[in-house]
Amino acid sequence: MLVARDGSIDAVTGLLTHAPATPAAAGPTFVAADPRAPTDVAPPLPPKPDLAPAPRQPGGGSAAPESTPGKTLEDVCVEPLGATTDCTRWAMDGFYTTLAGGERGRGGGPTRVSFYGDSVSATDALPGRLRARLQDVFGDGGPGFIHAVKPHRYNDTEAVNRRSSGSWRTWGVSLANVGDHLYGAGNSTAEGTGSIRVTPRTPSGKISSVDLYYLAQPGGGIAELTVGDAKATIDTAAEHKVARFHHVMVPDGSYQVAVAARGKVRLFGMALERDAGIVVDNMALVSCTAKTMLVNLAEHWKNQLAHRDANLIVIMLGTNEAQWVAGATAMAEYEQTWHDLLVPIRAGRPQAACLVMSPLDQAEATDGKLRSRRGVPRMVAAQRRAAQAAGCAYWDTFTWMGGSGAAITWHKRGLLGSDFQHMSRKGTAKVADGLADALFSGYKAYKGR
């Protein structure tokens, strides 16, 4: 499956020969250009940015945000949708407004970012670096949403230590489908009997609430949720299948969260948060594509998104599709798939911000020479059109990293692996820092309107 969906034969060979003593790579198939290269370690966080409002643009508060592909976030008007003049709300405003409220101490809870992606993001190196950057500036809001049980060996989160025991079976939209198509907010679900233990690892190590996402169903078992001294007994039996939530609040502090399941218990995940700061959820799944995300029942996913209440939803997909999407017909279908993907997101969180990130440049051997995959620029254009039509902002990662040919250059610099798809930790940090800087720049511009 990894050969077909997640990289080349060389990439899988790299997995099989990976030395256990080496620190975990950023991507599941990262293999360095030079095996003698220094240990791959992400650089320290850069200094905190100056968030003073940017100088007001000509035209005052009604001026459109700067939208330069590869340089800034490409914002779009959502009220009225697609307008170029007299816009009352831009795509990123929901996120920036919440950040501003948090800075003034009027947030009423953490600012939430949910990051959806494929194996480029699944290990949490990319969302985790973004989490570190944003929490360094806006405060530690806790780990955020996590899958109850790892849906894949390369799916992880750096925000918690998580252990599970017992008989848990997992399904995800990208690799193992469940018959009822109910996957929760994170596109993955786990069912079984046993225990799950979670310890926060964000800078403070503290939380003040836990929100358990589960499925009530016929024959459902009992879940015992423990947060410090707080305990809750949750009966997951119901006449019909229905997604439910159980919320536990505790004084802000350091706790281990435990779930003990007896009988058949079906979980979607849990959100661990504090009363302020920012969280970044890692919802990425190995082998995920825009099409496989549609496996999650649209109405169910829309309701899960509404409950998660994220202020910014980020989607970065295309690593897998770049290997086979080509031609006018396929590209038209690809754009329609993105349209279908963004509809429940906009319906579930109409006042929030959504941001589509383009795939990275990729390379492949053709006639004995390395060349950039020709379909990637067309995929970038299709994603941009779908994002703008849905009222989502766009960040052109492809152009930002250098456009066609950048994958070859990044590989030589030790930023991209031998499959020309998955990044090293240095490469991942570079992309995450680029996104964080673009968000800071957009926020400063918003404050300056």
C-alpha cells in the first residue's frame, strides 16, 4: 500500500533500512540525499514577530488584502462572495478576529486551528511546528483535538504522549473504511475494549477541559473518562447510531487523561484544551486525498466540524494525487472534488476561516532525467479556483518554495527526501515557518485596516 499510495520503491527501502537509533523523520518516507549528512533536526523557533498593525493600505478599511501568489495568503471576499469592491468580510477575517479578541483578553476560550492533510503532515512535524510557532506568540491553549487511537503507524501528535492497550480496531477515510461512513472530526474512528492514556506535552503541560467525541450505538459499551480526580461514566448504548460528546472541566493544571472502555465503545477522538491561547489539531492521515475525505458522511462531518468550532481550517492535500492526476478531464474532476470537499466545511463553520495550501513541487525520473511532475501546476490552479469559489483563502506553497524544479533543489539541500515528496524536519520546519509568517503578516494587515 505504501508503494502505491505514499511513495516510490526507494522510499519504502528507506523505511526498511532506517536505523532505530536515528530520530524519527518528518515524513514516513524521508530518505536524505546524502546518508553522511548531519542528523536531521528542526532549527530553533525564530524570534517572536512584531504584531504591531501594518500601515493602512490606500483605500483604507475597504481595501482588499494583498494577495500575491507565493508571497502572501491569497484572501477572497466572502460577503458578498467573490466581490472585488465593497467587501464586508474576507475569508481570513474569522481567524484574525478571534486572535485579536484573545490578545485583548476577550477570547472566551482558545483559538482553534484544525489542520487536515496527507502523509506530508501526518507525523505532526508540520502541524506541530505550526503549533509551536503560534503558541509561542499567542499562548499555549493545550494539545487540541487528537485521535483516540493512532489510525496509522505514521500518524502521531507531538502535543501529547498517548498509549493504548486492549483490543482496539481503527478505521480512516484513506486506508480502512468503516461501513457506516462515520469518522468524526478527524476522519478516523476506533472501536474496542481497553484503555487509553494521554498526557499533554505542550509547553505548559496543562489543560482545563476534555471533550470526548464518541458514537452512541446499539450494543454500545461503557466508557470511564478520568481527568485527574474528575470521573465520568458514559453509557454509549443507544437505539440508533448518533454522534455524541461528553465534556469535563477541571481547574487549569497538569493531568493525565484516561479512558477505560468496557464492551463495544466507538470513539472519534478527544479535545484537550485550556481557557485561552491557541491550539493546532493534527487531523492529517497517511494516504489521504481530497477524494477519500469525501468518504466521511457529509452531514455527519459538517456537524462534527460545527462542534469542534475551529476558527481556522487548513487543508493541504495533493501529495498522492500528483502521481496520477493529469489531463483536462481528470483536472476538471479534481476541481469538482475539491468543491465537494469544501462545501461541508463552509456549511459547518460559515463564520470561520478556511485556508487551502497547495501541494509541494514533486519530481520524477523521465528518460533517465529528473523532471518536475507536470501535473502539479495544474493541480495548484484547480485548487485555487475551488478555494476561491468556496470562499476560502489560498496559500501557494508550490510557488513559495520555488515552483517547478524546486523539489530537485530542495532534495539537494536536504529538505526533501529521495521520493521527492516527503520533507526532512528541516524542510518541514521551513514550510511551517513560511505558513506561520504568512499568517502573522495577514494578521498585522488586518489590524491595520
